[in-house]
Amino acid sequence: MAGGLVSVARRFTDLGVRVISSRLVSGGARAVGLAARSAVGSKGVRASVPIFLSRKEDVCLGERRGAYSQKRFQSTAREAPDFAFAFDIDGVLLHESRPIPGASDVLRFLEEQHVPFILLTNGGGKREEDRVSDLSEKLGVPLTTDNFVQSHTPFRQLVDGPDGLRDKTVLVTGSDYGKCRDIAKSYGFNNIITPSDILAAQPNIFPFRHIPSLHPNPQPLPRLPYTGDTSTALSSSLKVDAMFVFDDPRDWAVDTQIIMDLLLSRSGYIGTYSALNNDSSLPNCGWQQDSQPTLYFSNGDMLWAAHYHLPRFGQGAFQAALAGVWRRYTGGHELRRTVIGKPERETYAFAERVLNAYRHERLREIGGHGANGLMAVYMVGDNPDSDIAGANGFRSETGTEWLSILVRTGVWSDKRQGMGMLEGVKKPTTIVKDVREAVEWACGRHGVEWK
Ligand SMILES: [Mg+2]
């Protein structure tokens, strides 16, 4: 495999993100203690109440609870809670943009009890600070970007480091090219282009009438695309170093053409065609062997619940379509790409680092003891395929146990899908009515009384 693809992909795996491609994944993910960073945003208002106190009367509640209780009673009274929550948003805290009853109450309760939590969603398409501001208003609870992870948040890890992309040229796409550009800029990427920019500079790249409303504000490219004119030095032409799908693309046709062009290019120079493609003497028959830009997807969700009465296609459908075009074009070869988001383990590893950093910061603010590690994280979700499967399949490198709580307020119901689908990795630790019951159940296992 050529150096560029190897180095970028390996760097992402080093940062804790698994590469989906079967060949790339063989390198293994090596999570490192990367300090979680958050976008600039206003801190939520902190409740000034006494630090969490353990209750002695909750000692004898089963084997696992007994283990939690034993640790608790070895601790000092002012030691921090050793458990935390990760909440999905849609179907858990919100339903069609309206708060689910009890959602605001449980977040306030956890704040008061200094039990840390994060919001962990496969949603995206907005800057973290904008989404958090919107959520704070809808839920009536001050929230902060420090404990918020949406599907593309882990992309910020790729900005810095030995092979950082900060000053490289990255192509971004999604539901709104301008918003994708803004998000990427907020992460620290300095040279961002979109398919709109390429289309405006080289209209012949897509020889059909495109939809102008999807391309409202193209920006000048840093360099012009290669046109095939051999008198032009290739090194002075536009070169793309990585491609990011931030959320659900709208112009599949234009995006597919331009992403395919780059996957087939010589070293990411759009307008070129690699001489290594379809060379049977090379690994993978030469496909994606010429330092083409790595392709990243922020989540793999095929379907999502919208206002329509049947599920709608999401980013995963675009990914499947693109992979299908690639397979057809290459005679059956798999498209090598990196996918993050729930249920991918790397998103849970990233979420745990964010949670630990948030917990550490909260403890520092309130003067609590933080020597004890995080013993348990409760993932509260409505989707067995993503929330539950991801939590059940994740093995923390720090020994934190992840448990899964399935609520009945979202996409899953025993009437629609039945209990039969809750098998293997999709089987939750417990099923409850709603988020309030989830928090009550989990807190009770740690001797914290809901009221
Ligand atoms: Mg959900």
C-alpha cells in the first residue's frame, strides 16, 4: 500500500479509530491516552450542592452491585461517584425535537449529584457549540460541549500529530457543504474544499445539469484542478489529502463522481488517473495503492427514524451506494474506508476519554477526590443496533464496565421489532420504560436514591 494511505490510516488507528477495510484493520487499533479536547463553548451552569454521598443501606443488592458497594465503602465519603452515563439523544432525551418527559429532570439530578454524563449521538451536521446551544434550549438544561460527542467529533483528532492534516487539503461533504466547511474549520483544518468548489472551478467534471440550490456558495480553490494539459506541472495542481463525509450527503451524483475521481487518482491529484489501477501484479490489483486520499465516514447508519412513517436512508446508504459503484468499477474489490460513530468501538473509546476528561475537570472544579477510577458507564439508548450493540461490544482498556439500558421511547418497541432481535450483542443489560426509569435503575445499583 502506498505511503500516504498507510500513514493517515495508521495514524487514525493509533488515535483509537478502527479502519473498516479488512486489510487496514489488521493493523489493530491502539488506543492511546489522548486528552479529549472540546470546541469552544460556554460552560453549563454548575449546581452548587454538596458532593455526592454514598448511602450505607444499599450494600446487599446482588453480586455486581455488591462489588460496587464494597468499593464505595472503602472510599472516603467525599470521593467522587465511580459511575457515569452516556445518553443517546433522539428517542431518549428528545422525540421529534421535543423533550421526552423526565429527560430534563434526570440531567438536572445527575448534575446535582455530580454524576458525570455525556451525550453521545450519531447525529451531526452542525458545529458542536450550535448543537449544544440548541439542545440546552430544548431541554431547558444548561449543557456544555465538554461532554458532548456527535458523529464527526472524533475527526478533530486528525488535525494535529506527526501526520496531522491541519495544513493539508481536505475535501468535506455532507448535507450542507457550507456547514461542513464551518465544522471542519472549527476543528482546526485550515485548507478545506468541497465538491461545490471543484464543480464551480471545473464544471465539466460533472457533465449533467446539477441542482444549483445544493451548491449555493462555492469558494475559490487553493489551486486549479489538473486538466490533462501536459505542459502544466502536476505539482502546481490541486491535491487532496483526505476526504470526510460529515453527515448525510444530498447531491449523491456529484459527490460520487468526485470521490471516485480521487479514489482513482494519482496521489490525490484530481484530474489524474493512477497508472497502478488494475495492475494484477500489485496488492489489491493496484486499487487504492497510489497514495490516494483516505475516505472517512462519520457514521454507518443505513436508516433513521424521521417524520415519515417508514425509516429513511441515512449516511450508511450513501456509503453502500458508493461502495457498490466502486465494486462494479474495480471488478469486485472492496472500497477501503474508515467508518466511525456508534456502534464502532472507536467511538466508544473516544467517548470514554471525553467522559474521563470531563469527570476529571468536574472533580477539579468542585474539589472532589478523583483517585478512584470510573467503574461503570451506563449507555442509555433506543437503538439495539447502535447504542446497545456498541456498548455491549466495547471493552475498555482502563477496565471500566459498559452496561446497556434500552428505553421504549424511541425506534425499538417489542411490538414492532419484537424481543427476538435482542440477541447476542444487541441484548441490553436491562429494558426500561424511559430515561427516568433508566437513571433510577442505574443509580439504585450504586446507592444513589432518585427523588
Ligand atoms: Mg436514538
